Amino acid sequence: MNFLRDLKADYEGLERVYFPGCDFRNFTVADKQAIEEDIQRDFNHAYEGILRLPMKSRFGVYVAYKYYLSLFKKIKKVRPQKIMEERIRIPDYGKMFILAKAGIRSHFNLL
């Protein structure tokens, strides 16, 4: 997921390409959607894994999962060119909301 969020910095600044076959000089909606589908599969598998973790380990992993899932949802809403122009972020108040909500869900075992 971070590879998509940090696409501009990785491609332009570090000359790294994590998505072979994509022409990032002409990053299209179809390119972005293909990457998003792959990322979504990873999130689906990750959630299944979180449910198998011991309760003591689950909270921190779940918070990270929810943060990156929120970031992913935000990225899915932006056009490909915006990803190449700026780094998409979750504001601090959003991070606090994610933490609080995850804490409540984890405490009551409502994952």
C-alpha cells in the first residue's frame, strides 16, 4: 500500500518502480485500478490473519491495518495524476479517531 502512496517519491526521487509494466509518465486509471485490486486482495488476507493472532498481539496490528485501510480508501478516491503530484495522507485527527475506534472494537472483541 505504501508503494502506491509513495509512488511519486519512489519513481521520481529514488528511481524505484514497484509495479512493472506501468508507465508512470502516463499513469492511467486502468493502471491504478489494477494496482488497487492487488492491494485489496492483500488487505483481505491480512484481515484473516489478524483474526488468528493471539489477543495480546492483535490490537497493534489491527490499528496499523485500519490506518492503512483508511489511507487506501482515500487513495482509491483520487485520480492517478494526484498520486503523482502529492503524497496522500490521513490527518492527525483522523489517526486519533482510527486509534480510538480500533481500541473499542478490540476491547470488545468486535473485529
